[in-house]
Amino acid sequence: MQEATPARRDEERHRDGADRHRSVSILDVAKAAGVSHQTVSRVVNDSPRVRKDTRERVLQAIEELGYKPNRLARALGGGTVRSVTVLTSDTTLHGASLALRGIEEAARAAEFAVAVSVLDENSPLTPGDVAGRLARPGEPVLVIAFNAPGERAWRALPADFPAAAVVERPQEGHTGGRRPEAWLDDRAAAAQATRYLLSLGHRTVHYMSIPSSTARVGQRAEGWREALGHAGRPAPDPVEGGWSPRSGYLAARALVADPQVTAVLCGNDDLALGVLRAAREAGRHVPGDLSVVGFDDAPYAAFTHPALTTVRLDFEGLGRGAFGLLHRLLDPENAPAPPLWAEPELIVRESTGPAPDRAV
């Protein structure tokens, strides 16, 4: 018998390694267990139509081969596919879109399918309305409740539904007291940004607000006002900005026309874009005459002119954490601990600087 050459041995080792690491199929399990692939499918899908000794033999083969049935195969075989419905009102908003991405990533890793139901902005929601939006009756629900429609859905969700939410702030008692909620500490982050502007010598800081889902004054506005109060500085009336660059621009034109206004904290980066545009048209130099801080650290924030100082929020991590809380609620013994998300962080760039002399 001719001895294999080194090249031939390398080829055989490569082929053997590939065989060992290729995906194991249902046919491989059937062959190892000495049964048909239909029998393996019945075991995977918990069918009662399998004898105990056969089931044990198949399960042993599954464990030895490391077979992982995919969701599609389980669905085609009549098995139960775990799924979750996400309720959200606007998938275009920066925070909501990233939270949804984090939810989807975590759900996919846990082999859950994800359905998304977009809530109407102004329609009232009853428990029946919310239940009717689920892909399958009684399935788990995740609510993105950053704004009013999401908050209404979270309140209206029937008490017997397994559910979790990402919220602007935690609220006790309105969902039966035991449903998990995930949130970011916007209040502390806004206070940090306000203190930073005050440390640059600004007499006070004006605030342009985004709508709040839970109260007349949102978390970010509360943090801003709290920091001014602790510093003994006057708190100007907040300017209602909305969500978009256009709404920020329209709200900022009168604000930046006042030379006594030297620092503006915005409820999101889109509003900050509008403030930068209004300041340019008013002949206010940023940051020489006016310092501007945004919120969220949107992808474009580092590429504005000047680059935007902003608060970085881990919305994707928040979404992953919210799904983790729901998963633990559904399977407290086997689900992994929910992942932690990063704390808000002030990112200092070019749009902030010392207060001009005339502001002293």
C-alpha cells in the first residue's frame, strides 16, 4: 500500500475537520439513532407519538452530534416556534429604531421570531386593540414606550400577557406591578450635560424639549432643571421643540436671536441640528457665541459642522436588555441573566466652548 504524501495527509485532515464541523442535519441524527427522519422530527417537536425508548435514543443522538433544529424546520414539522411581538409607534426615531435592533438581535440569539406592530399615533388603545395586534394570541410582548402611543399600549396591555417594555421612566403600579421595565437614566445624563455647560462659564442653560410620554415634563427636562437649581442658576422656560430638525430650527430662531442666550441643551440631536442652522442664519458663531449640546449621539453627530457635543445613549443595549428581562420572565430557570446596557455618556466635541465675555 502506497504511503500518503504530506500533501495528501493535509488534504485528508482538512476534509475530516470540515466533516466534523459541518452542520449536522436531521438525516444524520436519524442514521445515528436508527430511525426515520420523521421520527426525529416528532421528537424535536415533542410529539406524543413516539415510544419512550425510541425518544431516549433520538435524544442521545441529538446530544452526541450537537444537532440544533432551526425554527423553520420546526414550523414545517408542526412544532411550536417561540415568538415575540414588538409594539412601537415610530420605527424611524433614532432611539426606537436602535432599541428594536437590539431586541431583534437578542431574540434571534435565543431562537425567537420577532413580529413588529406599528401603533397609530392618535388612536385610543383598549386591551382588545392591543391583543388584536399580536402575531399569535397570548404570545409575549415587548413595548417600546418612549412616546405617548407606546405608553398607552403599555398601560392597556392585558394583565395576563407576559410582557416587558423599554420606557422613558419606570412607573409603579400601572401594569400590575410585576412586569419588567428597562430604561436609561436620562435625568442624570441631562444634569451632567447642564453642569458641564455651567462649568464653561455660562450664566444659565436654555433647554429645547422633546415630547414626554409619561409627564408634562420629561426626564431630560427634569435633569436640566435640577442641575440649574443645585447651582443656584435661573431656569428659563423650556422651548418646545418636537422631534425633527425642522421643528428645532423653527423653535430656535427666536431663541438664538437673543444675544443673552449662550448655551442650549437639546432634547435630541435632530433638534440640535435645527439650532445650529438657526444660529448660522442669525450670525451667531458656534461655539464662540453659542454652545449647543444634543442628546442620543446619532451617527451624524460627529460629522456636523461644528461636530456636535452630545449625550451617548446605548439604545441597542437597552433593547437587548429588555428582551433579556422578558426571556427571564418566560423561563426563569433556564434563560441567561439579562445583559447590562451602558450608562449615558457625555461626548464633548466642537459645538461647546467657554461663555463669551458679554454673558458674564
